[in-house]
Amino acid sequence: MGTIKQVIFKEAVNQVIANRTLRSVAVRQLDKYLYNSIMNLGKEQLHQEKLDQFAFASGILHQAKKNLDKRVINPNVVKKMAQVFVGDSYSPDRYATLNTAKETFKEKHGEYPPTFLVLSPGKGCNLHCVGCYASADSAIAEKLDFETARRIVKENHDLFGSRFMTISGGEPFMYKDSGKTLLDIFEEFNDTFFLVYTNGTLINETIAGKLAKLGNVTPAISVEGWEEQTDSRRGKGIYSHILKAMANLRKVGVPFGISVTATSQNFDILMQDDFYDYFFNEEGATYMWQFQLMPIGKGKDVVDLMIQPDQRVKLYEKWSTLLNEKHYPIADFWNSGSLSSGCIAYGRFGGYFYIDWNGNVMPCVFVPYYKDNIKDIYASGKDLGDAIQSKMFRNGRAWQNKYRFDDPEHRGNGLMSCSIRDHYDNFKHHILTPDAKGEDADAEAVLSDPMYEAMMKDFDDELSRLTDKLFEEKYLKSEKNLVSHEVDQ
């Protein structure tokens, strides 16, 4: 039966890619396959969470079909990406071919490896965005040497058995060391799929053409709203550069996405359908990520830009509507915990961790604290797996398990999944360890700032008041009703 399913899956993928006439039929087949696969996952995930996951996966599928129909995605690029994700057999059970690496990791460390990691190889950036979490600056030369960056990618591939990585920055397309750029890494690890967060200003026709030839990279381009909001945060004229980058990518058929930082200044725009309609339907984006501004890095000086708890709830409701009614594949890093079974930090299985330009190993892009440095880890004869075994990382994974996985009958509020943003008091006193250091002076300073701590705690208390009942009604109550129905049958 498994072989028959794989043959059907392979044929459906081929038809979506190559045959416009049969594409709609093939998409329906894939939709059905995705639905059955996701809904048959174990009871570790709630029924409504599975529905959210299917809606997102189906949204990606339908948006890709739409862009293939419009010929703004090159079928050859999509085929290469399909090979990266599911192998030459187009089997959706890709992890099975990586089982040996995962089992070997578990034998050594007692748990499965993370699914991917985020690497920021260089801090340099050609923009000066207000509230940037990375505090990036073009004049700053902090970066990893190429061989260290390459080894990190290789160990993600070999030790974790992963075929996915996220690259951030700084501006990734500025990175260069010993005459090498990230394009050299993308070419060497051509069976790994790379998601690259970029401001888009360096994606000229030449870079777009190289990405098309590689076929294993998708840029997620940062926008802040319309031209006024984007230029206000990123610099005058940047919005027009972004649209040009998108045009360059469409011309050669490279799928791209949108990355949006939600703030108090663009909240109203993010509540309007026309913003999403424009980027999905007119600019041809294949997906969108939303990140609510966190008061770290330069962000602590612009706390007035933060989304407030009531606005966050409204963004959640908007996300749910866009996902289920418009079928736009959007994920909100704070509101879409149902897509990932909660917090994905601390290197948990199904999650990730973060390494910055100095080699500091951190639980998450938005948790700017570290115990270990990858260069020290390598110098001592250890590897990437050893880098996520600090007490802080283990504390974080223990909290995730207790909050989300250990007791299915008493799950934490899935609309408050973030360990630091939504549970700051617990993070500071029960996850963070005395030997952890701040990524920079700002991250270190807030640890001894009582006003900052009070602000974070007040936010969490109000968010809990607003979302506890919502989570109970939408996720837990529906689960209890489903279980009751199964018992009756």
C-alpha cells in the first residue's frame, strides 16, 4: 500500500509541475493526500492544530499552482525543490531516508536532533532598520570564517540528517570570506533547501539567475507594509528596490516569500485584506512570515513599536481567517504555534536553534543569550550536537515538554507558545542560567532592568487574560468533543 501511495504522490507532483491541463486534478489529489497524512498524525497534536497545519500546507500547494499557472515559477526550479524535499522517489516520508542519522544522534544524546537551524554568518548589512533584532550595520565586519560556516551546514546535513536550513543576518547576500559567498555553500549542498531572509536590495538579475540555476534557495524578502511604512523603517527608496528584486525573481521563476515585522505602526495595514491580496496575487509571493517586533537589540529603545496584547489577538484572528478563507499560506511566529506544536526553540526535535556571526549558539533568534560558542566547541573536538547540550538549552526543552507534550490532558495555552515573549518571568528565573551571556550589551542590560521585566510581565498577564478562554474554546473543547464522539462510536 505504501508503494502505491508513493506512485500516486509522485505522479501528482509531476502533473502539478509539468502539465497545466491536469494540474487542477493533481492538486486535488495532493490536497487529499496531505489531509489524510496530517490528520492521521498521533494524538500528540490537537485536532484543530492538525486542521491549521493542513490549511497552511494546502495554501502553499495552491499558491504554487497559481504561480505556475501564471508562469512566474519555473517548473524546473519547482522540480528541483521537490527533489530536495521528498527525494528522487517523491516520497513524502522524507525523514525515513534520514533515520540512521537521527537514531545515531539519539543514541548519543538521548533525544532526536532538531529539524533545522538558523545561521547568520555575517552581521554586515547595507541598511539601518529601526528596531532590528540583529543591530546590524554595514560598517561592522563581524562574521564567521567560511570554513566554520561550511562545517555548520555540513553537520546540520550529516549529524542531524536535515535537508533544510534558514540563513539570516545581517544581509546574507553581503557575506563573503576567503573569496567565497553563500552561493558556494548552496551549490555544494544542493540536496539541502535554504530559506534566506533578505532585504532584497542585492537581488539583481545576476543573483536571481544564479538562484534559478541552483534551484534550492527561496528568498524571504522583508517588507513593512506599503511604500511609506517600508521606507520609514528601512530607508528611502528601499520599497522600489524590493519590487525590482521580486520582478527579477519572477522573470527567472524563483519562488519567493514575504517577511513582515508587525509593529504598532503597520498594524492597521496588516488587518486589511488588500495588503495580502497585493503581495500574493499581484507580486506572486508563495508564502508569508510575520514576526512581531521584539524589544531586544535596538528594539528595547523602541518599545512603543511593540504590538500590544489586544492587537496580537486581532492579528491571530486575521491570520486564521486569511488561512482558512483566502487560503493564503501565512505563518505568524507568535500566533501560529499550532503549526509547529508550540515553541520550536532550544534545538528540540521538530524545532531549531540559532548561531550568529560570532559563533554564539543561542536557543532562538529572539532569545539572545548563549553559553557556548561553536568555534570553542570545534576547538575542543566536539560537534554541533554537543553545542545544544548546555543546561539553558536543556531547561528550555524541559519547559517545552512540560508545557506542551508530557501531559496531553493538561496542555499549556497554545496561543502563548513563546518561552521568552509570553513567559518572561519563567524564562528569566527557570530557563536562563547564571553562566548564560547576552549576545550584546543591550541583551545583557535588560536582565537587570526592572522596568523592562515589569513591561514584559504585564504584557504576558494581559495576553493570558485575553487568550486562555480562546484557546480553551477553539482547541481544547473541540478536542474533547472529538474524543467524546469517538467513544460514542
